[in-house]
Amino acid sequence: MKKLLALLASLAVCCTMFAACSDEDTSSKSSKADTSSVADTSSEADTSSEADSSTADTSSEADSSTEDSSAPDSSQPDDSSEAPASTTPLDETVGETAEFDSAPFEMFDKIANARKHTMAAEMSVGMEEFSFTMSVIEVVDGDNAYSAETDSIMGEESTLAYMRKDGKSYTIDHDLKVYFEDPEPATVEEVIYDTDFAGLAEMLSEGNDPDNTQVNTVTVDGKEYTRYAFVVEEAPLYMYASEGKPVMLAAEQDGTIMTITFTRIEDTADQQYFKIPDGFTQTTAAEYYEDVDQ
């Protein structure tokens, strides 16, 4: 989920950069227009009389008055932070406006911060020339914890897991089929640092506000959801919920589409993950990192 935070931040940066470029283009066009105007009237300015000067002064005062009257009205609300309800990152059909329901946000936050839970999701990021998918799982059972991330980039898949059990912690490399006990036992918070569903819950809390969130019924692949549209890190984010539970997240900006599908949100700890996989060889941290660096 740390990658989701980074992605949203990068989407926000893209928005800012494109807005800045647009402003610069506008300023450049305005500058060119001013230069052209001066060039066309330079000969007339050279032969102008005192009367012309007086007229210019009057014109200048009029221009100033006109400019002041066209200044932005600060009393008008700034809607730049609102998520556009018409955006459809999942090619959904947008229906009627729906009543705001905080249940999906509260459910996700409660389980993500519980001392016993199992949460898993699949994430996909697609661009014109590059894409990657990632699946993550996080299991917490009091002082025991497990997390794993599987990345798939250009057809290459890699899985790395971390486990804390009975006061000891381990790093488990599924690609090399090796594991080692960490020299210093990791805390529960350190084991789940990268998956960080609690951090995602905090991010989603931005949408738990009926005044800043647009709610619509939508249809995706023939299934109906309640869609919450809100802004996180200056980028629009969309949460799709069903029966009071979050099902998917989506964000889209400048050709980049990110989707997250939640596969498990449970208030129980799946005990099958608290063991070293069969057939894995034990090594040491020093030997492992020496092999990885080669």
C-alpha cells in the first residue's frame, strides 16, 4: 500500500505540472500578443502629440479600472479540489446520485486497525508503455504478524514475505526458496510496514465526509456498486462499495489508471501463514544479502 500512497502523490504532481505548463503557455501567448501590439503601434507613438498623451493617460486609467473590476471574486467557492463525478476509470456506467453511507469507511478502518485481522488486495497500474500488478496480504494476530508482496512486472513475478511469530521474526524469499531469522526481531508494525492497510484506511477517511464526497450508483461489468468520489493528495480517488463493504478503488490521471481490488477483509487471523513453507532452506542474513547483491 506504500506504493499506492506514492502513486497518488505522483498523480497529484502530474496534475500540478500540467496545470503549471498550461499557465505558462497562456502567459507566453499573452506576452507574444503584447509584443505584437507594441510593434504595430510604435510608429504612431513616435509622432504622438500632447493630446494623444492625455488620451493615453485617460485610457490607462480606464484600463486599470477595467482590470480591477475583473479581479477574481474571493467570495466564490473554490471547486478545484472536487472529484469529477463523470470520470469513469473502470468504464462504469454512472447512474443516479445516491445517499451517503459511512459504513464502508468505518468497516475498513475498524478491521485494518484491529489486533487480529486478515486483509488482502490485488493492485494494477497501467500506462501506455508500462504496467505492473501487485498482490499483498497482511495477517495480524496479537503479537504475531505476517505480510507478503507479490510483484509482476513485464511477466516476471517475485514474492517476498515477512513473519513474526513467538517473539522471533523471519524474512522469506519465495523466489530463492530460502529464509533467515532476522538478527533483531521485527515488531508487528515493522512486519506490516509495506502492506500498511491501516495507512490506507487513514487515506480513505478523506472520503468519509458527505460534504466533500460525491456518491453515485454505478454499474461495472454488469454489477451495481455505490461509488464514492473524493480527493486524496490532490488526485481524485474512487471507492466502489457493495453491501456496506469496500470492493475496489480506482484512480486515473493523464493515461495512468490504477485499480485495487480487495480480496479479503476479515476480522480473523489466517493461521496458515504463520509457518515456514515446506522445502525452503534456512540461511543467514549475511549470506542472503551477499547472494542477492551478486
